[in-house]
Amino acid sequence: MHRILPLALCLLLLSGLSGCHRDKVYRIGISQCSQDDWRTKMNDEINREIMLHKDAVVEIRSADDSSARQIDDIRYFVQNGFDILIVSPNEAAALTPVIDEVYKAGIPVVIFDRNINSRSYTARIGADDEGTGRAAARYAMHLLGGKARAIEISGLRGSTPAAARHRGFVRELESAGGTLLASAPGNWNKEDAVPVVDSLLSIHPETNLIYAHNDRMAIGASEVARRLGRDDIKIIGIDAAPDIGIRAVADGIIDATFLYPTEGHRLVRTALAILKHEPYERETILPVSSAVDRSNADILLRQNEMLKEETRKIELLKTRIDLFQAEYSAQKSLLYAGIAIILLLCGVGFLLLRAWWQHSRHQKELMQQNRLLEEERDKQKRLNEQLENATQSKLMFFTNVSHDLCTPLTLISEPVAQLAAADNLTPQQHTLMKIAEKNVRILRRLIDQILDFRKYENGKLEVHRSEVDFNQCIREWMESFHAVACKRGIKLELEAPAAGQSLPLAIDVEKIERVFFNLLSNALKYTPRNGSITVRCRCDARQLTFEVADTGEGISEHDIGNIFDRFYQADRIHPRGSGIGLSLAKAFVELHGGTISVESQLHKGARFTVTLPVRHVAPATTETGAEDVDSATGQHNVEAEFETIDDHTSFDADKPIILVIDDNRDIRLLIKELMSADYNILTASNGREGVRLAARYVPDLVICDVMMPVMDGLECCRRIKNELSTSHIPVLMLTACSMDEQRAQGYDSGADGYLSKPFSSAVLKSRCASLIANRKRIRELWSSSLPAGGRKQERPTSGPNAPAGDRTTNSTTASSPCSRRRWGMPT
Ligand code: FRU
């Protein structure tokens, strides 16, 4: 719609413009000095003429014989922006200044009838007043047989026709032998003329002719003469306006009158010629006509009547034409408006059509996208189903394998437990048995988790609630972690109601203990030395909440959403568990009607929160259940699980050094136990620590795991080989990754040998021995080919970077500061 509005406005504007467009219309201001029949006739002529000119309008103002008023009328025209002024000045002297002013201001002025005392006008149209006076005198002499004794009633003194008419009459009369007895002004009015005639006739009774400068004054003179019984006096007037002068002649009131031309049409034409810059006459003097007397007055009156009739018809026609014109322009406007509306409708229609077309195209696109999305969704659904099936198969497989493992595991665990408890074991055997015992325990827990998880998935995992004091429980559970935390330099704190303040509720103790164990084990696993773990516990009437918050590695934003998913491993490269511990914890909590959630930021720690609804069971229904903690197996023997065995204090300077780098403490412990009879064993739990120890102790051999946190085995091997002081040390990669590609990567990083887990201790021992012997042979060969001085220089026997070969081949140097002293330092 926002495009239609401007279009509509444009169209309407266009139609409006075409309807309203007009050429310039000239405004003509006409200032009449007086209002009488003669001027009425002139004004009619002006109005008729203006009808023929569409481009002009007139406004006629009359000053009613007042010069002051006429000055005001002229100013009115100027102030209202009239294009031209036509003025018949009442008195020449009074009107000349204002006309001068207007003319000099650039407004064209046409003077007509009466004149001014300057030439400040654009054009002048006047009658031959002097000639008219002469004609009147001639006619009088003719009428009175050459013996005219006349009195003159003149127009307003100061108006130019009065002076000219007097001049012409006197000159002609006197030259023809007539006599002008007296002359007095009648001011162009009958009222002013009557008393003047009265008094002049009483002074000059011999008068036989009255010459009046217009018909009105002549009629007044006639009335006086009749009243005095002076029918002998001949009366002549001027103007011959039909309804006064000619009628007076026809009725015998006066004897003759002389036509004073009006020619209103000429005034309009001259004014328009001036305005349109067309040629015009600057001075136009209209000629004198012959006298109107009894011989022609009737005809002239009839002609005048006919003229009036024609004028009426013309006016009627004009009215009709105006009407047609108005109708025409209304219809034209209607037509334009119609066209505009049609165009507008077409525009609107077009836009609607386009909008509909765009909408349907959009609709089609959306449908297509929907179809694609649906296909994608179906595909995703199928994939999910496949994934779920695969997971189920995997779970089924794990479950079956777990079931299968249960019996042999029990058969292993029992003998191992008994052997571990035997009194006659050497310390080495005791350590090995402890490793075996612990790993049997781990294996058993994993199997239990898988079986529990399967049960949960199948809805067969039951909750066996019993009334417990949670405050006491959590304190007991915490006990087993204190020693481990202390050993690892981690601050472990409990924020709970004071000891002895009971928090009674009914829970499946074994399951909630496993949840707690899982959360706290994870916290211990991921919290570095000097970190802290805080366990908080609070309870109200409706729910119990406990939190395990640590300052460890934290969980990334990406992992946090999946952390409770089964088999989810945040670190796929270095997995630190089976991936079902947390999902099983969630399952256990949810079985209680509770919730488990996590908040964490990477490198800033994590906080797991468990809520459990407070419920109670009658003591009679309290069940211990078949799934209670198997204390016999020591399933939650935390200390055993987090046992640290790295100890570098008992090195023998006569034995070669082997550095074992593996993140699994048990592997480190196992290798140490297997090899410590023949070698000094250094251990490191990640690649970075391994590189550091290798540079510091320059061992004779490095046994290195591949997948480790902080720095993996490949990078560790590469660094050892790139460092000048350690580059000669043979590296044996020991890993569970047995694929060829992984082996190739190991060799690419500079490894000298590769051994897959699980390994045989015999193979490990012989590989280690052969690698060390080979390296020794090469060194001996290399040293014998060097000059004695050079050898001395190349093989320093002391100092931090003394080659390990010196320590193994020359035991007398083993007591040097860089051997025993440093071997005794803790790592
Ligand atoms: C009309 C009139 C005429 C006369 C003319 C002179 O106002 O008085 O009667 O002829 O003016 O200007």
C-alpha cells in the first residue's frame, strides 16, 4: 500500500493541474469620476467587450464627482495589484499627482474622456470637445438665423472638457456674429444648473439660446425656461445618451444634442494591447458627430431599442455559453478525475496482483522448504532410530558381556582377595595383589553400572526406600574422601547442618550413595592440586538439596548440555570413565522423583546440584534391599581407587633408568613392580611432566602411553627426540591403540618401538633390555671412533645434562651430584 499512495497523489495532482490550468488573466481597473446615463452606457460597452476577452477582467469604481474619492479608488487598484488603470479624472489639477505617481511606478494608465495636466499616461482616448463646442455654435447660428444671443452653462471648472467646449463655442459663435451673453458653471448637474439658468435669464432676458455642456444641465435649463414661459429660447445640450438626451430631443424638451462618443470597447482593446505589448494609439481623439434633433431623434431611439434588444440576446447567449462552459469544465474535471481513478485502480490492481503472485510464490517456496524439512526430519528420525537401535544393541551386548563377566570376575575376585590377605607376600607381591584387587573392584563396579543402567532403561530398576538421617549419611560418605583429598592437596569441605542435627527422609541409600560417590569422585578427578571441593547440604520441609562444587577444569558450554547423556565423553581423546556414571546418577535421582543439574564454566569449576523430595516410610516398610552396598567388595573404597604410588626415592645408581609416562597410576605401578628389580623407575602422569623428567634425569629408556591428558604421548615423544640432550633416548610407545595407523603415527613422532596393551611382562622386559643394549652398543661404537680428547669433551661425567649412558656403564660416576642427589628429589 505504501507504493499506491504516492501514485494516487501524483495522479490526483496531475488531474488537478490539468483541470486548474489557466492562462494569465489581466485585471483592469476602471475609475469613473461620475455616475450618470452617459457613463452607464459606456460601462455597458466595457462589460460587453470584456465578455469577448477570456484573459481579462474589469472592476469599475465610480467617484460620484468627488476628486478625493477618485484618488482613493486609484490607490485601491494599485494596492490590489491591478495590471492597468483606465481613469476619467474628475478634476485635472486634483488628479494629476496621483496619476503621475502610478504611471511612474510602472503601472500603465489610460486616460479617457477628461484629461490631466501632464503627459503621465500610457494612452489617452478623448473626444474633440473644442470641435463639439464649435459644432454647437454653428448649429445655434443656423437655428436662430445668425442672431444667436446665448448663455452658456458649463461643466465643472477644472475639468478639461468644460474648458474646451467653452473655447470652441465662443470662438465659432463670435466669428459667426452671435453673442455670448453670459457663461456660468453648472458642474455637470441639473441641480446645480437650474438656479444658474434662473438667475442668468433674469439678468439677460434677451437670451434666445441656452448652450449647456451636457444634456442633464440642458434639461434643467429647459424646465426653467418653460417655467418662465420662455418657449422661444432654443436649448442645445451635449452627450446624446439615448435615454436622456435623445429622449429629451424626441420629446421636444430640448432642441438638439451632440453625440459625445463613449466607445467603451475601444478602452478595453487599448488596455489589452498595452498589456500584451501589441501596437496601440497613444493619443486617440474621437471625431464630432452631427447634431441629434427632431429630424433623427426617433430613429436613433428606435435603433437604440434594437441595440438594447440585441444586447439582451447577446447577454442571454453569454449566460448560456457561461453555463455550457461551466458544465464543460465540470465534465472535463470529472473526466480527468475518472481517468485518475481508473489509473489508480489499475495501479492498485497491479500491485494486488503482484502481491498475490509474490505471496503464492513465497507460499510455494515455503511448502518446498517444509517438504525438505519434513524429509530431513524423517531422515533424522530414521537415523535416530538406527542410533537408538545401535545403542540398544550396544547396551544389550554390554549387558550380555557383563553378565558373562560376572561369574569369572567373582572367581577372580575371591582368590585375589584371599591372596592379597596372605601374610607371606613380599612387598612387591603385596603391591601387585593390591593392583589386581583394586582393578577387580573397578571392573565389578563398571559391570554393576552397566547392569543397573540396563535395568533402568527397561524400567526394572526399583527404589528401596528406608528412613535415614541424611546429615549422618553425608558425613560418613565424606569420611572416605578426606584422606584422598588430603593426599592430592585438595581442600575438601562440608557445609551442612551441625553434626547430630538429623535430616530424616526415606531414600534408597545405596543408590544415593552411588550418586554422591560419582559426583565426588569426578570432582576429585578433575580438580588440580591446591583446588577445593565443597559439599553443601540443606533441607526444608519439602526437599533436600546437596551440592558438590569444585574449582577444577569445569565443563565447556558445548558439553554441559550432554553431560548426563549415556556414554557421553566430554573429552573423547582422553576419556576418563565409561561415560555412564553421570547418566546412571541422573537415573537414580529421577527414580527418587528428584533432579540433578550442573552449572559450570570452563576452567572455573563445576557445581552439581541434586534435589530429592522429602518423603518418609513407616519403619515397618523399611527395606534394606538386595542392592545395598556390598561392603565385602569394598566398592566405595575411595582410598584404594585414588592411591598414589609414584615414589622416586629408592633409586640404585648401578641400574639403568626407565621413565614410565602413563596417566594410569596402576600401569605405572605395575611396570614399576615388574621392572624395579633391574631398573630405576621414574614415573610421570602426563606428557609434559614426562618431557620435564626426561630433560632432568636423561633416562636410558622412556616407556610412554599415547593417550594422556595435558600432553599426549606422540607430542611427548616428538619433544624428547627434538631436544638435543634427550634425543638419543630410545622411546617405547605403550598403548591400547593397536591400529596400524596409530602405530605409524607413533613411529613418525620418533618412537623406537611399539608395544600394545595388554602386554606381556616378558615381552616388555626383553624389549626394554634390547633397546637399552642397542643404544649402548651404538654409543660404544660412536665413542671408539672419536679421538680421545673429543671423547672426553663429548661425554661429561657430571652435571645436569650428563648422558644417561655414563650412569649405566660407569657405576663409579653414579654417586656424582647429578645422579643420586637428584634421584632422591621428589617429582
Ligand atoms: C458625464 C459627463 C458628461 C460630459 C462629460 C464630460 O459625467 O458630465 O455629461 O459630457 O462628463 O466629461
